Amino acid sequence: MTIRLGLALLMAVALVGGAQAQSTFQRAMQIQMNVPLCHEHRDYRWEGRLSGNAMDPGNDRAVPVSFLGCFPTKAECEAWLGPATGFVTGRLIFAKCQER
């Protein structure tokens, strides 16, 4: 009985860790999918760039992330950059909006 309980606890911990790691990946994909692509919007004048490390709670490792998007106005670029920067929980390499 004790061995079964121990195995059940071990499996529960493994599943929770895997779910957290997957949510880190899903969050990165969500950020990328919600940013206008520069090659699709050549007339957008502002470029947002973000690069850094996000901690993966599934294995406590820093995962490098980088995002690029283009926006029609500086205000829209900065509105995207703020929440996206919050995803970087480790070292922030750069986060900026600049005119193209």
C-alpha cells in the first residue's frame, strides 16, 4: 500500500511539473501569435523587440525567448511590449520599440 501511495505521489508531481513546463511554452506561443508580423505589415512604422530568459517552472531552467513584431504606432508597440516583458522572468537582454 505504501509503495502505491509513493508511486501515485511521484506521478502527480511529474504531471504537475510537465503541465507547468507546457504552460511556459504555451505562453510564449501566445505572445508570438498575438504580435503583427513585420513581413505582413510593411507599412507599420514601429518595431518591437524583446529578448531574454523565461524560467521554466517544470525544471527550473532559463529558457531563451525572443519576440519581434511591427506596429502602426509607438503607443501600440509599447502596449504590447509591457505585458510581453512581464513574461521574461530571468535576464532581460533588451526590450524596445523603435521606428523602422
